[in-house]
Amino acid sequence: MSITVSDVSRRFGSTTALHPLSLEIKKGEMVGLLGPSGSGKTTLLRIIAGLEAPDSGSIHFGDRDVTRVHVRKRRVGFVFQHYALFRHMSVFENVAFGLRARPAGERPSNADIRDRVQHLLERVRLDELSKRLPAQLSGGQQQRVALARALAVEPEVLLLDEPFGALDARVRLELRRWLRHLHEEFGFTSVFVTHDQEEALELSDRVVVMSNGRIEQIDTPQALYRAPANRFVFSFLGETNRFGGDHQNGRLQQGEAWIAMARSDIAPNEVLLRPHELMLTTAPDERAHLPVRVDAVSPVGSDVRVELTADWMDTPWLASITHHDFDRLQPQRGDRFYVVPSRWHQFAPEMA
Amino acid sequence: MSARTARVLPGFSLSLGVTLLFVSLILLLPMTSLIGQLSTLSWSQYWAAITDPRLIASYKVTLLAALAASLFNALFGLLMAWVLARYTFPGKRILDALMDLPFALPTAVAGITLATLYSRNGAMGSLLEPLGIEVAYTWLGIALAMAFTSVPFVVRTVQPVLEDLPGQADEAALTLGASNLYAFRRVILPHIWPAVVTGTGLSFARSLGEFGAVIFIAGNMPYRTEVVSLMMATRLEEYDYAGAAAIASLVMLVSLLLLLAINLWQGRFYRRLHGGRH
């Protein structure tokens, strides 16, 4: 089931949660709505679900206009941020809820319900816990119950609000993979909300980056990361180091520090650099003169993360260097180096 | 507290000591003197004192009226709590404050006001009389007075539980296709049920002992509209302290058992809800 959002807007009192925006989600696609809190991503998700009504615009599922259709008739699966399990019901009854709630004519028989719930519980590997109450389960297990409950009504659209936000890192990784598998197996269209860029980039076919009630960019994870449309998208998608200064004699200068660059009309007075685009050297060269002091070193993971400070920075920089470079340079806290950027990024000033 | 069982939270012995002192002064001392009064009676005298036919008639009136009042309060109090917890509307805070009025108002004032309103030529009574409904000086009036003085028990026990119920739970039920009624019955009601029962039980216990509001609207006709608390007052006026104490001991016992039963049942329910094995 494809989802078409056309010119949807929403205000809460005097604050605008969503400026009119449009979005096209293809059948079977998995789309992440990514943005900081207050960007309107959850409001958009709730409008798609029918839990919130838009002030203007329309929502179509396939060819069907569902703008005025009540949430219970939209047949969407919705997974809430804090699971919203029914605390007084067993795992089994939670999953069976959607089937039992059907009007008498459409309700499957008790034996049918048992089989379907049992099958789903096996699918989410919870069949042995079916008699437990939600309070007796771990966070990851509760999340799987919430998913099974949403899937029991066989929705063609699955909507998830910060599905893994409250879980610890390892469970999160496992559940992400598992959700991806379920998505491929069941073939539903999924939209999920997250503020975690890694989650959005790993899980989605396409990512919708939002801020302040607007869509900043819609693209595949690769395209998004390689070619961010603007400064917001760039800085939201990963660690960012900023260098601001004045153009003087072919240099962007800030105190004693400078980066050599030709002045162009559109170039603003700042450049942004990713941590892996910084090289540490013992001497400056003709491309840049950026003296820094090592503040902290963290050799955990595939790269070594080095925190750098200097008087000319407004916030500390972060460089990630290879273990090979780390062994060669042996940076210690307090050591002085020069940074040479391998590349940098510039964005036109934002229209406020 | 000895060092052997030292606690991290300070002030245990002091606060428990003060609590016990006040429980003794305010609760136990009067109850002891009541039992002391009873000791002047033999068992057969006690039995006779609590099985007087006029008294038995008053038990029936009181129980019936208290039952009707608390059931009415269960419904109306639930509705009020629902409105206060779920919706925002202008004047909500005023309505919220009004809910406590029955507790703040002297019960005699409530009784006189209700009696005036519902007597045959009162504002409400004159409207109801053509319909053949008599309120003042019947058990209906007693129930009305009881309901008035005890409705805050239901509202104030249910309201916080409703506010505590995550709004997402009923949203979840709706996304799963449940009708409003089904969602209420299967998701909301089980959650607030203990609070409703507790509130109704408290309302019932309070109604059993209600005096001030009731006597003005009851008419106090022997065998018809006399309540138990009035019978106690009558005994006292006759200087029959032991007889009054006998009735009081019975009312106290019934209320105590009721409250104990509610507490036990509620404890079990919440343990289940919060993850204890059952």
C-alpha cells in the first residue's frame, strides 16, 4: 500500500508543528522520518495513522482517500514509543486484542485466533512467554510484543514511533535487523520516526530529514550522506567540526589559523568538516595552518577519536584517525599538532 | 533502631513513634472507651440491644440507602473523574474544586438545603411530585443525602488513576480496530476498576455512618425512615450509653471488615499488575 501525503499542515495553538508538506511513499518501502525533537516528525506519523487530524491537505493509502477515515478503519499497525501494552493482559491476550476486537461477523473463531497468535509469537520468539504479563518482560521483549500485536491485524502499513529509543545499544541493534527481516517477509509499507541518524541510515530505503515542521531532504541513505542538501542535513547526519573566519588574501582566516581557499560569491564565511576528513601533522603546509592541542584520546573502535582544542575554535573539534596514524604520531593529551583537512563542505547561508 | 538493622532513610523511630501516638489518641482511645462501655452489658443484653425490631428496620433502611447511594456514586463519580481527567475545557479548575464541596460543607447545611429543595413545595420536590416521586422524608431522600456527602470519595480515588493511565493505551486499542465501548471495557475499565471499587467502598462505609445530612431529609419515622446513626443518637439522648455503644460497635465492625476486605483485594490486584507472580 503506497502512502501519499499532500500539502499536509498542522498547528497546535500558536505553534506550527507542520508547514504544508508533501511526501510520496512507495508500496513496500521502509522510510525513516529523521529529525531533532520538535521537528514535527511524530506529528506527521500520527497524522498518517489517523491519531491526529491535519489542518489542511490529504492522506491517500493507494487510491483511497483516508484523510477523514477514523484510525480504527485505516488498518494501520502502530507501535508506540513506550509500547503502550495493555498491562493487565497476558502477552497472548495483548497480541490477540486486535482480532478479538473485531465485530462479531468478522471475528475469527477462538481456535483461529489461538493459531494466529501462536504463530506470531513464534515469529517474534516469545511463544514461551505467552502467559506472562508485560511487567514481567524486558524492554526488548515488550517491544516485540508491541510489534506482534500491531502485526496481528495484518496491516498493510506499519508505523513506528521511536521504536528502539528506550532500549540499550545491543538490543537495539538486534531488533533493528529483525525488524528489517520482518519487513521483507511481510511486505508491508513501513514508516518509522527516529532522532538517531545511524538508525535511520541503516534501516531505511529512504530517509526524510525534518526540522522545524519542514522536510529538509528526502533521499536514500547513501545520497543523503554524500550530498546533503543544506547545512542542517549535513550537521544532523554526523559529527561536525566548524571553522568560521574572514576572507583575506585567498585565505579564510580566524586569528592565527587559516585555510587556503579562493573567495567565491556564494561561499559563506564558514566551512564544515567531518572528523575523518581531518589529518594530524607535525607541521602546517600551504593548504592550511590550524594549530591544535590534544585534549582527549579514545582508542576504542575502528578509529581513534581525538578531541582537539585551540583558542581560535568556538567549540572543540573531533578528529578520527586510523590506528595506523595513531601508532605513528602517538598523540597524548597536551601534545601540539597541526590539522590539515583532506576536504571540507560549504553551504549557502540559510534563509531564515 | 539498633546498628544491626540500621536503615538508610532517616527518622524511622521518630516518625513511627509520633504516628503511633496520634493513632492511639485519635483512634484507639475513643474505641477503647467504647468497648469499655460494652463491658457493662452481658451477652444477652448486648444481643437484645442490637436486635431491637425498630433497630433492625433501621439497618435495612440504612443498608438499602447506602447501597443505592454508593452505586449511584460509582457511576456518577466515574463520569466526573473521567471528565476531569480526560478533557480540558473552560472552568475545569472550578469544577474540580467544586468536587470537594461536600467534604467542606457542614453536613447539616447540606441536609437542610436538600430537605428544603426536595420537600413537597421545594424547587425540585414540586417538579417531581406530579411524577409521583417523593424524595424528602423517604429512603430516596436518605440515599440522596448519603450520595451527596460521599461522592468525592469516588471522584478523588478514580481521577488520579485515570490521569496515570497512559493515553497511548486507548490509542493503541483504537489503532487495533476496537470500538470506543470495547476499548473502554477491555483497556480502561480493568485499569481503573480497583480505584472504582475502593472509592465505592469508601463511599458506602461513609454513608453507613452519615448523620448530619440525613436526619434533616429523612423525616425519621420509626420503622420507615430512621437510620442507624440516628438510633445511636436516640439511645444517647435516653442516657442509654451502653445501648448506643452496642450499636456503634456493630457499625464499626461492619465498616472495618469492609475496608479491610477492599485493602486486601486491592493489594492483590496491584501486585498482579506490577509484575508479581500470581
